[in-house]
Amino acid sequence: MLHLVLFSVFGLICVAGAVNLLAQRHPINSALSLVVVMGALSAEYLLLGAEFVAAVQVIVYAGAIMVLFVFVIMLLNAGVEERTGGSRVALLFGVPGMLIGSLLVAWVLLHRSGTEAVSIGALPGPPRIIGWLLFHDFLLPFEVTSILVLIAIMGAVVLAAKPPSAAPPKREG
Amino acid sequence: MSIGTYILVSVIKIVIALFVLLTAVAYSVWLERKVVGHIQNRWGPTRVGPFGLLQPMADGVKFLFKEDLTPPHVYKPLYIAAPMIAVIFALTSIAVIPIGNVVTIAGLEIPLQITDVNIGLLIVLGITSLGVYGVALAGWSSNSKYSLLGGLRASAQMVSYEIALGLSLIGVLIMSGSFSLRAIVESQGGHFWGFIPRWNIFTGQIVGFFIYLIAAYAETNRIPFDLPEAETELVAGYHTEYSAMKFAMFFMAEYANMITVACLATLLFFGGWHGPIFGPAILQALLPVFWFVAKVFVFLFIYIWVRGTLPRFRYDQLMAFGWKFLLPLAIANLVVTALVVAIRA
């Protein structure tokens, strides 16, 4: 019972944040709504018992990646979104379509066998176990991911570097 | 312990902790003014109360009565929310900080900590990384060039030094084998050769300690890393457009962060509440708290001493120091610690 209440509360916060992200007109408000979504997801992980993943979600996603999103929005000085009139058709077909789609997915998932609700803390993930998995079963993906990140860093440095300057103009004699 | 008793005890602990933390914040301002004053060969506050001890009260009254001006060009929702965010995250990290052993009051075993989570250290790191939002949003929502530049510089600095901060803590983690702050302190009990305490700074984490200290000074935007809020540089950086109570909230957040850093340094490197224990049972319960507070006080004093002594870094020197020196040093510390622990095991 307690599990259902807590799950619903954080699930509702998550969905409300996501809907707010779409509904807000200023990008900074959308970014902050996304931070709320990350926080609610972290709480859901905690409910499952995956404490390390929950903490890392806050540290990495909400505390570093979203900060960089907020930086970009601040630096680009993106203004308020302008309202265009073309969204009425999307509203007419999109919202019912999305509702029907999500109800369909929920029905399929609930009627499969083998999926039942788990209680609080049912899937423990202490850091020790995660460390073991990372360095034994998943060592290759772990190391390859670090190379991927290195490639991304090099790409960012190349993209952000100044272009080579043109030859300086000749002085007239 | 029934759920009702647990909630009651937790609420009492929260109230006491918040009260003590807010008083400590006010009096650390007093301490700073006195110590920096004496370093600069002047007295500091002396008029309000003996030794100027009522100065924080006077400051509080002043902040309450100051005109709370909201400039017309700011982005109001975030302008009002940013100091709140800063203070909330600064005050929340007290929740996992243990100040003493488990005491027994009225038959209940009460650990002197609001909550002992398995991942206490990660929670403190998470709250620190969320604290960057207060600064960044304050700088942006003020709609002023000084604020924007100051806010961007401050948040870039905080994000950069968070890495070195986290890496320096991993050395401690490897040595004590747990993220829980209480377990880390308890692994530092006992003595070498009878008199040298088995604190982490003596068992090889001295480099880690200095990296932590420097990274923490940069995290909390204190001299020598306070370019984002230095008056000669950017008027007042991200809190230029703030007045009265909102400014006081940023101020409180900065000093609360200082206190959190000092508490963490004590817990992780200096043995927390370990110290000579003697006497009757009531003294045995209170002495660990006394030792903890004494060590935190020493760290606050060092913070203020450094502030009064060193000049500040230029921004490019600051960032180069964080990325090109501190980060490789922290990684090297991590590698050496891991090697030593692996070889010894």
C-alpha cells in the first residue's frame, strides 16, 4: 500500500514535470522541469532499492548534465517561444491518439504473465555489487564507453577551436 | 522503535540540527569578521554586545528592515526562486552528517545523525552539485551583465572543481570500504603505536586531504577562488541585483556550505568524533560531540585564515589550476591509493 502511494506520488511528479516541459514557453522553465523529472526518477530508483543508481542519477543527470543545458540556454539567450496557429490539428488528433496509445501499452504490459508489482527495495543495488559487475561481467562495455567519451571530448574540442586565422593584411609601404 | 517514535525523534533531531546550523552560520560570520579584522590589525565588531557577540543579531534585524527591492527588468519567478534553491540545498546536507556516537536516551538508541544512509557521501556530493543551480539561475534571472558573467563564471568554476572534489573523496572510500559517513568515521577508530590516532590523514590520505581542501574552497567560492563575487571585478557577481533578505539568503547559503565542507573534512580525514573519552556516562556521550565541534571549528578558522591571507586567482589561472593540476593529481592519488590497498589485501 505504502509502495503504491509513494510510486504514484513520484510518478505523478515525473509526468507533471514532463508535461510542464512541453507546455512552458520559455526554454529555461522547460530545462528546470526536466530537472524535476530527473529528481522524480531518482526517487523511483530509490523505491526499487537501487540506491547507488539513484544517487548517481542526481549527481550526473540533475547536477551536471542539466546544469550544462541551463548554461547553453543562458548563453544562447533563447527567447520566449512564439505561438503559431498550426497546432490545432495536432491537438485534435494528437492528444486522444497519445491517450489511446498509452492505454494500449499499459493493457498489454499488465496482461502479460510474469509482470507483477515489486515491493519497496525489492531490487537492491549496493555499490559493491555494481562495482563487481562493472569490473567483471561488463568490463568490455565499460572500457569501450570510456573510449567513446574520449572521442566525444575530442570532437567538442575540434568544434570549439578557433579556425586557423587568415594571413595578416600587407602594410602599404 | 515504533514508527511514531521514530518520526518524533527524527523531527526533534531536525529542529535541533537546523537551529544549531543557523546559529553556527550567524556566528561564523562573526568569527570571520573578528579574525579577518585581527589579521588586518584592527578589532572587527566590538560595539554590539561584549566582543561584538550580538553583531549577528543586529545584522539580522538590519536585513529584515532593509528595503526588499525587486528591479523591474528581472525574470521574476527565477529571481525569487534562486536564493531559495541556494539555501535549501545548503541546509539539506546536514541531514546525513553524524556528530557523535549512538547515545541511549530513555531506553531508545539514538544515533547522533538525522539519518544514516548507506550512500551518505554520494548524497552530500549530489546536494553539492544541485547547489550550482542557485548561483546559475541567480546570475541569469537578474538580467544584468555583471550578474550573468558572475553567475556563469561561478557555476563553471563550481562544476569544474566538483570533479577534483569527488575524486579526492574516492581515496577515503577505498580505504574505508563504505559510502556511509558513520562507517567511514568508525573505520578511523583506534591508534597506531598507542598514541597516533588512525585518522585517514595519517593513513596515507594527506594528498587527498589537500586536494579536497583546495577543491572545497573553489566549490564554496571563497578566497582564493572568489573571483565571481569579488567587488573589484564584477561589482558583486551573481548577487549584484539582490537586496535585503534575498541577499542574506545567499550569504547564509555560502556560510552553510562552508560549515558542511568543514564537517566533511573532519569526518573523512580527521576521525570525526574520535578523541580522548573519559569520565561518567553523561560525559562519555557528550565528549565525542565536543571533539567533532572542536575539529569543525579548526577548519572554519583555517578557512577564514586563508581568506585573510591569500590574494585571489584570476579566472583563467583558476580554471587552469582546476583542470590541469588538481584533476591529474586527484587521479594519481586515486591510482596510488587503489594500488596500495590492492597490494595489501
